[in-house]
Amino acid sequence: MRSFRDVLSGVSALDRALLDRARRDATWEALNQQVPVTELLPPAASAAAAVPWSRAGWAAVDAAAPTPLVDAALAAVALVRGDGWPAVFAWMLDAPWRVLQCAVAGAAVTSALGEKLHILPRVWAHGVTATAQQGWPPHQDERTLGRLPGGAPARLTAWLALTAATLDNGCVHLIPNHVAPDVTGRFAVAPSFTADDVAHLLHHVRALPAAPGTLLLWEPTVVHWGGQRTREDAPERWALSAELMHQDATPASVDVPLLDRVTLPTLAQRRAVVAQSLTVFAAPEREPHAAALHALASRLA
């Protein structure tokens, strides 16, 4: 049976039969049955303590999700990739949603975004492998910092390690928001920076090695990137990410479907989330097969 892997390798075109497979609930129900997670742990509050939100704009939470759920989510990524789909299609299965819901249920997240925080329809599965040897290049998720009247962040990105993320296999790096806000505020639009600006930013880079189950959080204006795979024998690095919104923030039109942290999305909602995520995140500088991924997204939902 042909797969989307054949499209990416140029063996075949994106035809109706392959699209029908992606749209058919039975495709994902069959894969989902191979990664049972619903009885492992409901999305109840985790043991993570509250993290006061700082001007640095980021936080790390150790052991935000239990090992069985982390392992199930990693198995879901491997399963969809083995079936020929891009890794982001792991979000068609239950395990990534369950591990995310568990990870964001703790006080570290709810103290910042509220108990009724929202999960936005922008997710990804990040891999640094033998064939994709670096994470995404330095970028910001948004150029403007959204804060509510009380000072709480309007949105955060959640990045959950499914495997160990180390200096050798491409852990996340970032520049805290408070280091040089005048420079990071121009990061996405400035044609160039002075040598002093670059030296100042480089001097404050934070590398963030993470054990499986570690949750990293950052505000959308934080400059961040995935590191390089620096050893040929380094193990693969996999992580999930999702954008979160404060319970009192106002959603934009692109924030539909707006999801909660308790209810599992329907398969139709998951298809819409994957389609939007492919459209937003599959840029040429991030994904080598961006054109094919955009073609899939435009015909998926």
C-alpha cells in the first residue's frame, strides 16, 4: 500500500486514494488501538509545583508527565511514521493528547494560564534524527508579547520531551526575554544586528537539556531554536509541542477549534488541528518537504 512517504520521496503523487486514507476515521482508529492509553492516567493535576511567571518569559517543569504516558506518546509517533505519515499525524491518536493534557494540568501551567486554559489548534512533533540533524532555526512564535491586565501571559508554548534532549542530540536553546528586549523585539524584522547586539545575545543563550517528561514553557516572543545533532551515535530526540491560551484571553479566528485540557478532541477536530499545524509550521526553512506538506494540509480538513 502506498503511503505519504512515497509522495515525499517522489515515487507517487498525492492522489485521492491517499487523501481518503487520511480522512477516513478507520485509518486512525486502527492505529490508535495499537497504543492503548485511556486507562493509564486521566488528565488530572500533576505533582508539579507552581512556577511564578518571570520576566525571563520561560520555565521548565521536571517530571510533568508520567513515564507510561510519555512512552505511549513516543510509541504513537513511531507508529504513524512507520505507517508512512509525517510525525505530526501522531496527534490523530489519543496518546499525545493524553500526555499533553496531563502535563498542562499541574500548577506550573494552571497558575499562569488558569484552570480552564485552552489548547490551540497548533501542534507539532519535533524530531532530530540521522536524516534531520537539527531542530528548527532561531525564531519567535509571535512578534508581540500578549499580557492580560493582571500581568499573566495570554499565551504560552508547551514543549514536552518524549526522549532525553541533550547537547549532543539537539536540545532546545533560548534567549530569555529580559536579556535584550530592544533587540529581540526586532529579531524577526531587522535586516541585521550590530556585533555588540550579537555578542550580548550569544552571551545569554540558555541550553535546556531535558529528561523525558520534562515540560518547557515559553512566551511567544522568546527567541528559541532546536540544537544540532553533534554526534553520529547520538540517539534520536523527539518532543511534542502545542500552543496554549489563558482562560480569559480572547481567541482569534485562527484559534478554532479551541480545545480544553480535559476532553479528547474528536477525529474531525484532530484532522483540523493537523491541517492547520501543517499550514502554519511547515515552512521551507523548517521542513524539507514543505510544499508537499502544504498540499496535504490544503486538502485534508
